[in-house]
Amino acid sequence: MKLSIIVPFYNAENHIERCINSLVNQNIKERDYEIILIDDGSNDTGVMIAETFKKKHTNITIYSQHNIGLGATRNVGISLAKGDYIYFIDADDYLAYSTLNIVLNYLDIYDLELICFESSLTEKLNLFNTKTTEEIKDVKIYNGIDFLSKTKFHRITVWWYIIKRDFLIKTKLKFVEGRYMEDGPFTFSLFLQAKTVISLPLDVHRYVKVSNSIMNNDSLEHLKKMIEDYVYLIHKFNSIIVELSKKKDPKLLKVINNVKYRSQVNVYFMFYKLIKSNVSIYAINNILNNFKKIEAYPLTDFIGEEYSKRKFVITSNVFNSKFLFFILLYPLRYLYRLNIIKLV
């Protein structure tokens, strides 16, 4: 079997049909790939929807469990997978039709550990046609360190690449359990060990902006958890930086800067969670002081090619001044709760 697609889902009745439908329309013989749907303790009709697909497709399996969280569920998926390659996709996202067969073709030709492709952020739910029409002739194979050095603006989420299962098992990497945004450290650690990586301009993945998703849930309890996990993530990135710095290898300098940059991107977006939350100024000050000790704050490396618009320049300057940010914090919270301003 060539490919295992792992789809964790929790209360995904509004999305799971679209996701699975996109996975069964990939122009791949059913015997060549499996779709592992892992119900993480849902209490809606998502499992029933999944069952309707299972009855029609022999390559679909459903595994149900008590709620253990996304990272732990992905780890379960790894243990269940039988394919030569593994792909993780979130249940609220979907793929363009007949694109994974193209990706698998490149995997067959080059025998890769990792293959990367493009993802489109969208609110549209019917972008099933792909823009990819021609064969890509100029294919460059990198090792993971060179890839991270050359591609500063790559994503650190898991749904824009496919992993060779034997390679993943050899690395012994697992997703951090009980945390949101566990993709980042996993992705960096994975690429740092990879010997064969290619990134192709293949129009494959659709990242759907969903109002009640993990990243967009604005309940105070959820925001508190998100902020705690942002703090964990930033310190995890710092641990990677420290370990890479110990090696004193000039080749790793660009990778270190890459990790520092991604760390600061996450610090920037954490500020919006802080505004939406009810976390005290005292607690925020402690967080920022700890970030300063590991050079994750102030945001000295955030503004650049990826985030160059005026709104990013202005807001990052505000965030970099604790005095100004603390003065504006409660007025901003008030305006946000009255729906007068919107925050990302």
C-alpha cells in the first residue's frame, strides 16, 4: 500500500463530508491507499457521516476513542498506518481532486523522505479543481537542513507535506500531546533529520478558515489554554535553537534564524489572543520578560518579506512597547467585546 491518510476529527459534522469526499476523489486505486478516520470522542453526527463513506469505500477505516486531543490522536494514526507514506489532514480542510496521485508519482520516481506542496487559505468550500496542469521538470532534491536554510517562509504545519513512514519510524518522533500547535516543533525536528526533500508548486491543499476551529475559538477558557500553549511553543523553539547552536556549524545559522523567525511570528499572533483574553497585565508582563530572556521578544525579526504591510509594522511597534501596549490593552478589549473592532 502506497499511502495512509490520517484524519483526526472531533465534532466535525459540518466539515467531515467535504474532507472525505475530496480524499476519495484522488484518481488512486483503493487498494493503493487507506483513509484512517479517527473519531476523538465526538458527540455529534460526524461519525455517522463517516460511516456512510465507509460502506461505499473499502479503503476507509474508522477508529473511535475517548477524547485525547489532536497530537495524541495523530500519534494513534501513526501506529495504525500501513502505507509506505503518511499524510495528515485536518477534518475541516480538503484537497483538490486528483492531486495526490500526482504527488505519489513524484514519490515513486525520487524515493523521497518528504515531499511538500502548496496550500491555499480560503473560506470557499468548493475549490476542488487544481491549478496544476503541467509536469514539473526542474525538480531539486535537498536535505532537510538545506531546505530549511533556503525556504524561510515555509509552513510549519503538517498538512503541506507527506512523510515516508519508514523514515518517520526511524526518527522516533511523536507529536507533543495535550498541546495545540504541536505541528511546529514536530516539523522542524523532522526536517532536520531528513536527507531527501523536494518542494513542488503543486496546487493540492485547501486550508479552510473556520470560525469555531482550534485557532479561532475565542472563549475565555480556550484563549487561556491557547496562550499557555503559545508560551510552551516559543520555549520549545528556543530549545531547538539552543541545541542547534551547540553544534557550532555555520551551515545551521540560517536554520537557527529560520526557527527564530517562526518563533517571533508566533509571539506576534499570541498578542491578539492576549487582547481577546482576560489575562492580567501582571501575567502578560511575566510572559514577555521570559520571552526577552530567550530573545523571542521584542519582535526584531518579524517585519520582512512575509509580513511587510503597514498594519503589521504598526501593530508590531505597539506590541514591542510594553508601556504602550498595556495602556491600550483594556480599551482594545472593550472595543473587541462590543464588536467594534475585529482581531485576527
